[in-house]
Amino acid sequence: MGKMRRAWVEIIHKDKNITTELSPYLQNFEVVDNLEGQLDSMRITLLNKGNKFMQNGWSFSKGEILEFKIKTLNWENEFEGEKEAGIGLFYVDEREYSKDSAEIKGISAPLQALDVVYSKTWESISLKRLGEEFAKKYNLKFIYLSPRDIILKNLTQEKETDFSYLNKIAQEEGVKLKLTYNSLVLFEESEFVKKEKVTTIDLLKVIDFSLVDRSSDIYDSVEVSYFDMISFSEKKVVITEAELKGEKGGTMKKTLKITKKPASLDIKTYALKKLEQVNKRQKELEITDIGNRSVYAGSTFEIINSGEYNGKYLATQVTKNLPGFVTKIKSYKISDS
């Protein structure tokens, strides 16, 4: 007979596996994996008997890097054996202590990238090259997942942190930023949507779920207005969703209004990306499950036993808690069109 299934977190500090040393004190571990908008984060809660984790040799200094993996034994069946999945690298940024516990928090970005503001200008640069520049500055790997070569004109960074500025510029072009596993990733969500599903989830078998359907609240056209510095006049462009997709006609029952032009000056692509951004999350699903190892932010999965809501979903946030291995997934349904 196989051993009973279990799950645990493996912790690496300064290239040393410290799981065995910490296990007697580990009360809870939480990791939050975000697709966009927020840094990934982790939190470890430890038993602080005798103020152990405030002492030299046991405390974790700010800026230190911790690496985590989730390991399982016979999770799917009694003959599966041991499996592991990487979670990520995190920089310690906050520590809280009490008589009973020590809480260590970390984020997926170097702390200096969040603390220091810079000013700089670029006359002309591609978004890919801009990302490479910031990645190199912080000794990060760089990944660019977009089929477009986006050329940006007359950029000005004024007393902003590098990643905040890069994220703002990328978002304006319909591109997202993520910092994970010591890598800076610029990506288009459409590249993730195309990927094969990582698993199938039966909605009848999860612990709980919440589904919100906003199908009636969608836009069918977009209006982009901005002040043109060359002609010193207000410019306005109104395009239907059909026209943005290369089709004729279309309706204007509900128009999305935008009062800014992109740095790339590609108004049509900019308008289409903005429209897709607000329309795509018509059906949002949150799931609470036990021990889902497969789903991560940016992965796709299939939902069954949910009637008209069956289909493919994209995970936008995944939270995992151990030792119970409770997994919470936020996602939206990918359009069938």
C-alpha cells in the first residue's frame, strides 16, 4: 500500500535547502501569482517561540532572496510518488513579529526597483528594447511575448520608478508586464489565450465557486480623442468594433471613450486593444479547490458541469496556501469567437 498523500513547501535560502530546519516552526505559507497589475507575493508565518526568528542566523534580512517549491507525495493516486512544482523567487520586503509568531513577506521584484525614482527621455525606441534596457539594469532575464514590433515616440519618464513607468507605457499599447522567477516579461494576453489547457476542472467537485456574468455590459465601438500638438487642435476618431477587426459597418450602441493617444501613434491598434481589455472579462469565475498543482496565472483550463458556462478560461490570479494546499483561482471565460 502506498504512503498517504501530502503536500509541503520547500524553501531555499542562499542556495541552501532550509525546509527541514523551518518545518517545526512553519504555521502557514501563502503565495499569490498575478497575471498583471500587481507583483507576485509570498508570506510565511512561523512560530516565534523565544523570539527565535528575531535572532542572528534565523532572521531573514530585507532584500534577501527566498526560493519556493511545492512538493507533493502521492497526490493524485497512491502510486504517483513525489512531484514538485516551482513557485518562484521572492525578495524579502517586510517582517512582522509578535510573541507568538513571525511573519516574513516577499515580492517578486528587486527592492531597489521600487524605492528609487528616475527621470529620462527617449526620442524613439521599441517597447522590446525599452524592456531589455530595464531588465539589464536590474540583472533580470527578459522575455518578450508579442508578435508586434511597437515603436514608441518621444517618451518622458519623470520621477517615476522604472517598473511603474514601463508598466504604464506597456499598458497603453495593450501589453502587460510581469516579474517572475528573476525575469521581466512583457506579453500580450492573446498569446496566453492561444495556449493549450493545463487541466480540466469539474465545477461540481470544487470546494466553492463564484461566477459573475456581465454579458450585457459590453462596448461595440470606441472613441479616441486627444490634443494634437502639431495642428494645435482637438482630434477625434470613432471606430466600431467590426471596423477595428477589418470588417464593414458595425453598431455604436455603447461607445468606450478614451482621451489619450498612444506613444506608438498607432490609433487603430490602440483602440482595438482598449476595447478588448474592457470587453473580455464578461464572465468572471473564482474557484476554491484543494491541491490544484497545474493552474498558474496565465494558464488556460477547461470548466465542465457548468451548463452554458462550460468552456476555456484564463487564470488571472492564483493563490496557494499550505499546509492545507488550498488553491484559489481567479479567471475569466475566453470568448468562443
